Amino acid sequence: MPEVTARGTRFHVQTIEPRESTATGPTPCSAAPPPIVVFVHGLVMDNLSSFYYTLAGPVAGAGARAVLYDLRGHGRSDRTSTGYGAGDAVADLFDLLDALGHRRPVYLVANSFGGVIALNAALARPDRVAGLVLIEAYGPSERPGEWTEDMLNTLGKSALVLEYEELADRLLAAGWRRFGRQAATADALVNGTSLLDDLAAVEPVPPAALASLACPVLAVYGEHSDMAEAGHLLLRSVPDCTLHTMAGHAHSVLSEGTAELLEVMLPWLSHHAGTKVPAAVPASPVPESAVPASPVLEGASSRGGAL
């Protein structure tokens, strides 16, 4: 089912069905339905492909049903003029799951700004979220505006470059078609919608709210990431939290540390969701077209990667 309409918006969705065989041999069919793992990507230059070519295949291989979707305005989903706040994103997620017929509690795997959505989803509907895997996630903070201000500054600078330097046209004219298309999409999203205003209204998730999370959390952050303190805050505040710090990495652990990420995530899912852990986890190569790389949004800080 590549397209689903939720809240009046068309979303691009991909589902990878669970595979019953693992490195230890075939798994007998069970009456119990497979766990559902939903992947939530980051902002602007990101889309579901960042998970499709990294984590989703191995998760399906472990016996889960992997559900990936492009956020509103991203990838192949419809770009609306408004509706980019955390509340809208959470409502989009649950309405999309309803449309797919997934009403059981799901596991959310979220990268970067996707963490804001995942955390708010788990707080809003604890009955529908069985667990969280937060990868370099924004969201947790003891101080209002701590991460939103930096993100808005980065996006604001990008908006000026995209609009006034006509970056998309220049890249296309130079023959850089992929970057040109990405820049054009980013320009339309950042300069043509309420995205920046909606992000400015997003409130951080404070320690008191984190303490009320009813589901287990796996938090993964890069050692050199600007967001590393968020991981420590999650560890201190969430009742059931496991923190894994990836040595030598910054924000782009999803694309640059896929193998280590899987080595941590698959056993965690096995423990909490009952999936299998293959004896060896080969990392899928990420095609160049799937990597959300752009000089517009990368290099503005030490993060790199998707916002």
C-alpha cells in the first residue's frame, strides 16, 4: 500500500513484511501477529529512504513488520501549506496507522526531529506505543528553546540561501540534478509552508514528562553530537531507558554507524518485542540517491545529516 490518506493528506508509505527465516534457520509460523515497527525520519532533506536502506530490512528480517512513511511535505507525501507542528505530526501518525489497520501498540524508531514526534506520540497515546528507539533524537530538554533555537537558526539560514541565491536553479543548471531536486523540494517546504512558524511553537519535553513515559526507551547518540546531553537526560529521567553512546560519531549515526546501530537495536527489540536476532547482521549499502546530503543543511553545525 504505497499511498494512504490520513487527515485529508496523501502519505507515501512502504511496508516490509516480516521474513520468517533467520541465520539460525526457519522460524515456525506462530499464531501471534508480528510486532509492528514504525520508522519516523527527520526534517527537510530527509525521507523514508534513510531507513529503507539501513535499518528496516534487518528489522523485517528479524520478524517484525516494518512500516515507513514520508512525513507531511517530505519525500513523496503531499506538501500542505500548514500542519508541521509536533501535534499535527502525532495526529498524522496515528491516523495513518488507523488507515493501515494497525491498532495494536507499535514500536517507534525515530531519527533526529522524528524523536520529537515519537516522544510526543508516546506521551499522548501510551496505549498505542509499546517502545521507543530514539536515534540522535531532538525533544528532551530541561530548558525551553534549547534545541529549537539552534534548529530554527539553521533552517532560517538555509531558507535565505535557497530563496535569494536561487540554489536549486543553479544546481540544476550545473547538471547536479539530484541536489537540484532536493534543493527545490527544501525551498518549497521551508519558504512555502508554515514549517518554520510551526517549529518555533514546539515545546521541549521536560524531565517531568519524560518520567511519565510508560514504555521502554533505547536512546542512541553520537559521542561528539551536539545532542548528546539529550541522551543523558533521557537516561536520568525515563524509568526504563537504555543509553548507548557511539564512539567517534556525531549526529549522522544512522548513515555512518548503521552496523553498530543494528548490533544495539536488534537485541533490544528481541528483548522487548520478541523478534529474532540474526547471528550476523550485514549492513545494507546505502545508495547515493538515498543519502540526504546537501551543502544547504549540512555543515551548519557539527551535526551533519538530517535535522
